Amino acid sequence: MTKIVTRLIVIGVLTTLCTAIMVFSVILINKRSLQDAYIINIAGKERMLTQKITKETLIINTQNIKDYTELDASIQEFEDNLSLLRFGDIKRNISTQNREIITTKLNLISAKWEEFKTLVKSFKNTTSVLYEDRSFFYENNLKMLDLSDRIVKAMVNQNMSAKLIDDAGRQRMLTQNMAYALMYYINNWDDSAYKGFKESYNLYNAIINDFYRNQTYKKIPQLSSAINEAYAFWLLYSPHIDNILKTQENIIQNMRKITQQNTELLNEIDWLVGLYSDLSIHSRTYLEKFQYVAAFIMFLLAIYSLYHLLSIRKNINAFLHKTELLVSKKPQSSLAKEIQIKGTSELSIASQNISHFLQQIELTQETSNQAIQLSETISEEVNNIRDAIYEKLQQIQINDKKRQEIENAIHLGEDMAIQSGEQLLSASKLLKKLHKILQDIENIYTKEHITTHTQDSHSS
């Protein structure tokens, strides 16, 4: 039989272990959930940043903006997040990814990102160069329209033919058509609009040059002044259009590649976010199963603990019943045998110690009784010897002196026998007294022990 203390220690250790496992798993699940949520958030943010970078390039292209602050910040943030996903961050307690599938995907995203970033940087450099030309074109388009309108008005004032006035009026239309076609091409990337822009530009250039070289127009001061002013400004205006024609097509081609590359990069990142989510769910499910196993073990442990507690209670009740025999003093057989409980538990050992103690008391009592019987036997034998000697003295003839010496020796023997008997009686009385004292001590001990266990039982 296992000792009670040992069983209680085993139950305590197993309970502590299972509780520690449950607490550890809860902490680990919370920590893993926070870490996974952070990583998924970072990966999801990468999707947003690719969209934001593409949006910024579209805004810069359509609105002819030279401020790249938001674009540069988005690029830098994307690179920082990508580095965190690839190599981890000790300060944020994010470890390096050791799963081959994630590492492979991150390397692929990194390669596509370098291609995407190269396109964006090329876009920045091109739009930076084109910014001045486009700004000049948009800002002075109305001025070009006004100068063209002055030519028409001068021809009208000179009552020139309808055909010439129509050619001059077409110049007004061409200035607006160039602005419209360029804006439409920038916003819609329509090649036909870009072709229309070039056609309008070439036609306007041809007409203004014809007007400037026409000798008849030079003879009309008002018309000649209007044509010269328009032509002079056209010489300043047209180089910006030439630069736009050379560069804008490259920008649009770059924008097409950016949007295409953005779609590919977005798909890869979206797949990565889904993978992170799946791994997080799998990891959490595994830990939850681990919790269920720990909970099941704790349930078995509860049953095991209940079984042993009932066994301990049974032993305590048996021990209390045995000790009650000491108080009642009504054993049916040997008291030492009746109070003994078999086994190796603490209560069994305690009952065995008490049994051994009572056996010693009973042995002492038996020794005391034997001493009394021995004393009575010695006294009886001494009396028999004395009577035998007196009888012999009556039969033999000896002098009075010798007889007196023998009688004195007999009296001395009687005195010694009496003294020995008294000493044995005294020793017997002392042994009985000791036996009584030991019994009183045992009764007091037993009553206190029973009272203590009864209080403990009531407390439990």
C-alpha cells in the first residue's frame, strides 16, 4: 500500500503540472495570436502599400505633381515591412521565418518588388523632367488661345475671305484640342488620343508657319502684328510640346508596366497573407487540441484524486475505530492485535506502533505477575526447608550450642527469604504501578488523537 503522504504528493505534483500546462498553453496561445495578428497585419499592409504606390503614381501623372513625399514614404514603409517579414525583428519579438514555403514566397515577392520599385523610380525621374514642360503647356494654353483669337479678329476686321478666317479659327480649336487630347491620353492611356494630340500639334504648327511667311499678311499692320506675336510665342510654346511628345509616351508605357507589376505583386502578397492566416489557424487549433488533452488528463486526475481521498478517508475511519477500542477498554481479544491495521501507510504504521507499545505494556504486566508467583513459591519452599530441618533436629542428638547455631542459621535463612519475598512484592507493586501509569498515558494520548482526527474530519 502506498503511503498517504506519497499519494498526496503525487496528486499535488500532477495537479500542479497539469495546471501549469494549461496556464502555459493559454499564455502561448495569446502570445502566438498576438504575434500572428501582427504579422498578418504587416503582410496585409503590404497589399495596401502597393495600391497606394500605384495610386500616387496615377495622381502624379494626371495632376502633374512634383511632390513625391507620399510616394517615397510608401516605398520606404513597404521595404521596412518586407525586411521585417523576411528577417524578423528582435525588438518586436518577431523571429525569422523558418518555413520553406514562406521563405520561398517572400524571396519571390522581394524579387518582384525590386522590379516594381525600378519602374516607380524610372517614373519619378521621367515625370520630374516633364513637370516643367507640362506645367508651361497647361498654364499658357489660354494665352495661346487668345493670340490665335486675335488673328481671327484681325482677319474679320480686314473683311478677308471666309476660308482664311476659317483657317485662323481652326487655330483656336487646335489649341484646345491639343490640351484635351493630352489630358485624355494622360488619364485614359488611349493611343488614339495621343495620335490626335500629335496631329493637332503638327497642323497648328503648319498653319502658324504659313501665316508667318505669307507676304500679303505682312502688309496688313494689325494682322501682321497679331501673327508675329502669336508666332513668337509659338516658338516658345512648341519646344515644351516637343518634349511632351518625346516623354509622355514613355511615361504611359511605364504606367502600364507599373499597374501590371502591381497586380502580380498584389496577388503574391495576397497569397502570402492567406498562408499566414492558414498557419495561424492551424497553430491555434493544435494548441487548442493540446488544451483539450490537458483538460482530459486533469479530469482523469480528479477521478484518481477522488479515489485516493476516499481510500485515505477509509483508513482514517478504520484508525479511529481501532483507537476507540483503547477508550472503551472492551476488546474481544488482545488489545494490541485488535488495534493493528495492516499496510504501509502512515495510519497503519501508527497503529502498529501503538500495538507494539501495548504489547510492551502487556509483557510488563505478565512479568509482574510472574514475579509475584515466584515470590510465593520461594516463601513456600523456605517454609518447607525450615520444617524439614526442625524435624531432623528432633531426631538427632547434638549439644545445645550446636543446636542453637543451627536454629540461628535457620532464622537467618527465613529472614533472607522473607526479605527477598518482600523485595519481589515491592518490585511487583512497582511494576503494576508502572503498568497503570503507562496505561493512563496511552489513554490520554488516544483520546487526544481521536479528538484531533474528529476535528479534522469535521473540518474536511
